[in-house]
Amino acid sequence: MPVERLNLLSSVAILILPVIALLVVLWGYTQPPLPDEGTGAHIFQLSIAALVPVTLLAFAALYVLEHVYYAQQLS
């Protein structure tokens, strides 16, 4: 997978996942209190947990861009 495509995918995911988490929290304000965690809580947890590998992917793509791709272009 090219670095540019990887960077684009991780950038989009880093923007979308927090929005999903925020929307789930806002949706929770419209629901009555639940005795146990509902589906919204699990969606929130999964979207926040998914940010970790996506963020690492973005930094890995940046590292490859700066240390591999640019080094090849200068050679």
C-alpha cells in the first residue's frame, strides 16, 4: 500500500472515530438511563479503542515518508 494512501486512510479514520464517539455520547442524552451498559457504550468504547492503532498507523506512515520515501527521492 502506498504511503500516501495509508496516510489518507489513517487521517480519515482519526477524524471519523472521535466524531462517532461524540455522536454516541450525544445520542445517550436522548435515552432513558439504563441499568446496564447498552449498545451505545460499546460503540463508544470500540471507537475510542480503535483510535490507538489508527494513530500509530498515522505516525508509522509519517516515519516511512520522512525516513524512507524522502531518502529514496534524494538519492
